[in-house]
Amino acid sequence: MTNPHLRNEYPRPQFVRDAWMSLNGEWEFEFDDQGIGEKEAWYAGHEFSRKINVPFCYQSQLSGIGDPAAHDQVWYRRTFDVPETGPSGRLLLHFGAVDYEAKVWVNGRLVAMHEGGHTPFTADITDVLAEGENTVVVKATDYSRDVSVPRGKQYWEDQSAGIFYTRTTGIWQSVWLEPVPETRIDRIRLIPDIDKNDIGLEVFLSGHHASAEVSLKAVITFHGELVTEDCYSLSQASGRRVIHLDDFNDHGLGRWWTPERPNLYDLELTLLVDGTAVDTVQSYFGMRKISVEAGKLHFNNRSYYMKLVLDQGYFPEGLLTAPSDDDLRRDVELTKEMGFNGVRKHQKIEDPRYLYWADKLGLLVWGEMANAYEFTESYVGRMTREWMQAVERDFNHPCIVAWVPLNESWGVTNIIVDKQQQYHALSLYHLTKSLDPTRPVISNDGWELVTTDLVTIHDYEWRKEALEERYAAVESALTVKPGNRMILVPGFPYEGQPILVTEFGGISFKVNEWEGWGYSGAENEEDFALRLKNVIVPMLQSPVVQGFCYTQLTDVEQEINGLLTYDRKPKLPLETIRAIVAGS
């Protein structure tokens, strides 16, 4: 099978070690529709009849299979030679994302089990390795018809329809090996404080020995120029340090991170054991602050108008997986070229490579959980565990400026009257704040909000006059019922939070043979531009609205309400869209 789309870029760009080995590419593959693979010990030996191109799911064209039907148990196998690990080294096997449950065997030994279709996991496989060739086998289990499983936009029927798209089963982000030392840096948390010009550094170690003298050296540079250097002892397996950045940082000339000036500091961390360097990790951070002050949304201590576009993160040939790193970068560039300063990543915990480009090129991102559709107690556990993993994975990205655990009451359809579902939304709000007190949290984006940092409204009204009237005052904005839904759940009064319209527009415009739908239709380019103006201008002119999120960046499958086609061709000249978004 030829492989023009081999995803070989470094998968974890905010925590980089020099030595690593990609396991992307051709794997052996098998459907297990009878569910017999584990009973027959396929992990120990089996004739696999197919090949698949990892990390593309079997439903996608780029996988080499392209079968949209439901096959809820699938198996993968490939061999690898062990990269050099050093005398006391360990070898880690990383998975970016496997939808929905994964079991992993190396040389017939179970090394990992993971639940959650969007979050990463790692296995230390050192103790099961053999000389020469080794075999890794993955069993992925999906639940295509179970709507209580967090799934995002993946449809539970065979053919995509409405606002739902083709499912993803199995491996859909990179798989890779990483040789590491016994004592190593496991993960870090970076907490910028622009008011004091400090960066908070929290370090978590693996293989820490109390008898050894362990210290950490941090070197911070900006565009290659040394800013500060710090070295300190670690007596525990984790430690916190606040490092002052002795440089100039305001009046538009400094080094704060913004979409307009995406300044990044580079960070090199070296772990020393008894004076000898054993592990080095490269990272980066941005100095920026998102806050709400007296009912105003502030970015870096100044009021800031968010102009976001809804981005589903789907690709025609790869579905949830971008064909290449360049495709992820291009999506960020196109978004910026159209005049938006951010995206709401919709119902998808996005590939870290996308977040890297948003950090580097300057684009705000609202991080959103892939929701389920039915409330059960087991759903609560699944949802909560995966969301915690997502917040931990993406915490350090400066581009992420808001968290959205729930969207439009998906999974909590009776939240307006059901106390249990209200408690669930409240628990997610407070849990997210407890994991990350630095960013606003939206408890239920769109409507039926409980306690929330921002009041966000979804409104597909297309008439200019109606929108102008609706968003002329706080009271009219909050009493309107788009989709016949109340904005706030009774018992949760409005407390002066910033108001944003975080889904609107959705204008369909058919520019090729692709059939589909939208919330209102344009006849031609001129009509499309006028309709775009008619929904965006009332937002910009409203004395109430502090930001918006236009639906949507691209057409997706049967939806033709994108500013770009599904293959990323603009439906209007980019400069025309940019002028409308700017209000000129």
C-alpha cells in the first residue's frame, strides 16, 4: 500500500525529547465483528487479512480501507526494533488517541488499557521487550450505537446526516516510541503571571529516588537570547517554582502573547541526578492572561473582542485526522487570513499539533469536550475522567483561553428541570475551575446555563433588524429563546457575566456539486457577502455582545454552511470576508 500521507512530525510539540521513533505507517489490521479475538488470543498470534495506514481510522480514505460501516472491535499489529535506550533506560509506547477503548499487548503481554476516545496514554514496555524484533498488538473497542459514550459529532447511524458526521473507530492520532531514562521529567505545568512577570513551573518526576540528589535546571530564552537561568533541588517527586522574567513586557512593545503578536518563550529543562544530567526536555510558553473584570472580558488586562469561527476539525480524506501537519497549519492560517482571532474547536479535543500552530501563529482556541447524548451514571464517570485528561493534556498551551465541557445540553437534555443533570453541569464547571483557575469556564455553551463565567448564546436568526433589536440590551439578549431554549436555567440568575454569541450565521452557499444544508441560504457570492454582513454587523455594533463565534469555518460532509468548502477553498475572496469580520 503506497503511503503519501505518513504523519511523521513530532506528536507532542510542547514536551520534546530528541530521541523518538514514529510507529505511524502500515500496520496489519482485522475487523472482529464476532468479538472472538481476545478469546482466541489474537494478541499472541493470528493471520491478519488487511493492512491499514495508521493513524487514519478505517472509515477514512487515507486509511486505505474507507469503510463507513460499524465494526466495533478492530485489531492492529506491527513489529518494531528497539531503539537505543542507554544502560538504565526505559522505553515508552505512546498513543495520541484511540477511539474508544484500547488494550495494548507487546510480545503477547498486556501493557496498557485505556478508556476515552480523544485523550493520550502511555505504556512503559521495557520489561516485556525481546532482543531484535518485537510485536505490538492493539485491540480497539468502539460503541457505535451507545449514545451515552462521549463521541462529539460522530453519528450513531451508518450514514452521516444532519449535524452528525462519519464515525471514527480505533487509532486516529500518532503512535510512537520514546527512550527515556529511569529518573525523568514526567510532565510539567506552566502558569504565566503577567502582573508579576513570573512564570510558575510545576514539575512531576518518574523514577525519583529519595536517596539521590535531584535538581532541575531551567533555561528560558526569547528568540535565542537568554532571559533567565535557574537551578534548584527537588526533594520530592514533584515540585513548584516561580521564576521571574526580568524583561520588558507592556505598551505593545513587550513580549506578551497575543493573536496579533504571538510571542513565545523557549524553555529547556535539564534533570540532574547526583550532579549528572540524565534528562532534557524542550518546551515553550506564552505570557498572557484571560480574565473577567467588572463584567468585561479582558485579555492581558485590556478589554478584548473575540472574533471566533466554529471549527469542527474534520477533513474529507482523513475525517478527524488531518492528512498532514501542513493541513493543520493551513487551517490556522486561513482562519487568521479571514480576520478571525480565534476558533471554538467544536466537539473535538484537537490534535496537539493544531494547538502548537495556534500557539506559534497566534490564534485563540476554546477547548471543548466531545459530548455524549444521553445522561446515565456511567456516562458521568466516562465524561468526567476523559475531560480531566483533556484539561491536563492542554493546560500549557497559551492559545487555549476558555474551557467548554458541555454544549447545547448534549448529554443533559433535561437540565432545565432535572436537578441531577444540573448538578452534573455544576460539577464539571467547578471541577474544571479546580484543575485550572486561570481560564474562564462555560458550563453549557449555547443555552440552559448554570453557574458560568461567560454567558454564551447560540442564535441562528439571519435577519439583520431582528438581531439588532435582540442584542441592543442585556434584558432582550437574555429573554430571547433561540431554539426555544432559555438562556439560563431557573435558579441561576444572570450575575453580570460577559455575553457572547458563540454560534450564529450558518449561511449555506453551494459553490460546487456538493449537496447539503445550512441555516439560511445564499443564491450567489453577492448575496452570500450581504447575508454575512447582516449577521456580523449587528454583533459588532451591539453594546452588549463582547465576542462572537461564526458558524462555520468549512463545509463538513452534508453541511454546506462553511466560509470555505470542505477541501478548504474560500467561497468569497479572503479579503472580502476579512473586511466583513472587521466591520468595514
